[in-house]
Amino acid sequence: MKKDKILIIGACGQIGVELTLALRKIYGGANVVASDLREEHELLKGTGPYVSLDVMNKEMLHVLVIRHNITQVYLLAAILSATGEKNPLLAWHINMQSLLNVLDIAKEENLDKVYWPSSIAVFGPNSPKENTPQHTTIEPATVYGISKFAGERWCEYYHRHYGVDVRSLRYPGLISYKSAPGGGTTDYAIEIFHDALEHKQYTCFLSENTYLPMMYMPDAIRATIELMEADQQQISVRSSYNLGAMSFSPSEIGNEIKKHVPAFVMDYAPDYRQQIADSWPKSIDDSQARADWGWKPEYDLPKMVKDMLEHL
Ligand code: NAD
């Protein structure tokens, strides 16, 4: 068992629940402190310590880090893309201040490592759409993307100037069944499974040919842990790594689900989220992550759809 003491902020969200459970398996339940604004998630109960925390309260966060002898922080609290567009200033405030609070405490307390996810939302309408490279035009069109891009710059800054070992991944849309999604533009790829099973029908809020980069949650969790466990020398990107697995459109995932649920039908009613999706890449070049720390996804569309349907 390793000696690290980990704090997860935003542990009750779509990624937080699964990441907390995975880290508790590796480090031992008692060494992974889960925290969130919300009540403890059902799946976390009895698996390790839980504290109520508002990451915006820097003093409270600082006390928590000292009291629990925290050595690593995973910051997952954020306002996501679709929700962010409804309240841009709130999204900017929460996404930026939470990160600055964590980075600054990491610097002051000399923490071993910090993890903070960025997103494909950093790319904007002027970025190349196919196989979007690690380094390219980055002009995000959403407040969420702007906050992620600024956050990446802050991560690199804290690493370069203060030696904070902060690591980051630009997650694509994440698909999972254990905990509900939190208001992103790729949430359709989760809703579609629930509606296919319950109603045999789904009305998609994106148009049928909207291709977006996606990933199944087990791959995202493994990527996160592999990045955090990599040697310092393997990490050449201190802003955030491109990370890819698969790319599909609503009609492609619909057809894949239909192979297992023959009665399933789909129609389309694009809303404000179409514009967000249209500003994002269709697919991602993650060759830097593959070369630096050996990233390799396991799940493609058919394998993911089969596994989702088996678990729901
Ligand atoms: P989520 O919305 O499901 O979970 C976020 C959690 O943070 C929630 O449980 C929420 O209660 C908590 N939270 C919000 N404000 C807080 C505060 N002030 N103090 C403490 N906790 C607070 O989000 P998620 O999908 O799990 O995403 C986690 C991270 O990954 C975010 O940074 C997000 O931008 C990033 N990301 C997610 C996806 C995806 O598809 N899910 C894709 C790209 C990037």
C-alpha cells in the first residue's frame, strides 16, 4: 500500500465517484478523502472518509489539507459546458477560483501532486476539426472552454515558477453508467442509453451528423491514474494532454444501440448545445500522451455500447 494521502474535490460527480473508488482500491480507503458540496454519493458510503467542502472557501480547504496530511489533490469540481453557457460569470468564477485555491495551497504546503482536468472545449471554431493536434490554434467559444484554457495556462505557470507537480488531461466527452453526468454537451451519449432501454425512443439535442471525441469512463479513469503515476521525466506537457479514444455521431451510436435493442428509434431536435458542439473538434490527436506515458485506449464504440447495455 502506498503512503500518499489523497483529497478528491468534487467526488460525488460523474468522474469523482468512479475515480474515488478506483483510488481507494490502490491507496486504501482511509487514505483517500472524498469531498463535495453535495451529500455523500450512495456508492461512496462506507468506502472511506467523506467531508463536506466548498472549494471556493480557501481557508477551509487549507485547514482540511493540513488536518488530513494531504499529499495529493484531485480537483474535479467545476461548472460544465452547457450549464456554464446559462451563467457565464458564475462558471468563470467557480472554474478559475477553485483551481487557483488548489494551486496556491499546493505551492504553500509543498504538495506532491495535483490533478486537474481540462477538456476538448479549449478548442474553438478556428482549431483544426480532424485529429486536432496538441499544439494548435486555441480560441475557445464557450465560457467553459475559456476557463479551461486559462486554467491550463495557470497550471503551466505554477509548475514553471513554483515547481508544483500539476498534471492534466483534456478529456473528451465521457460516457458512464455509475453516476449521472453534470451538464455537458456530450451528455446525450449517456441519456440515449437510458431512453433506449426505458422508452425505445430518444430525441437527441444534437443533429445526427455531429461528430465529437468521446471516451468510456474506465479508459478515462485509467488514463488519469496512469498520468498521475508516471515519472516526472515522462511528463513533457504541463498545460494539459490531448486524450482520445473514439469519435462518433449521434446516428452512429444510435445504430450501434439498435443492434442490441432492435425496436429503438431516434429523432433529432438540436438546441443551444448544437452551437457548442459545432465549435469543438471531431477527433483528437493524442500522440503526445501515447509517446510520453504510454497512453492507449481499450474501448471503441461497439465495445463501449455492449458494456453500457450490460450494466444498465
Ligand atoms: P460533475 O458536474 O458531474 O461533478 C462535479 C462535482 O463538483 C459535483 O459533484 C458538484 O457537486 C461538485 N462541486 C461543484 N461546485 C463545488 C464546490 N464549490 N465545492 C465543492 N464541490 C463542488 O462533473 P464531472 O463530469 O465529474 O467533471 C469533473 C471534471 O472533469 C470537471 O473539471 C470537468 O470540467 C471535467 N471534464 C468532464 C467531462 C465529462 O464528460 N464528464 C469532459 C471533460 C472534462
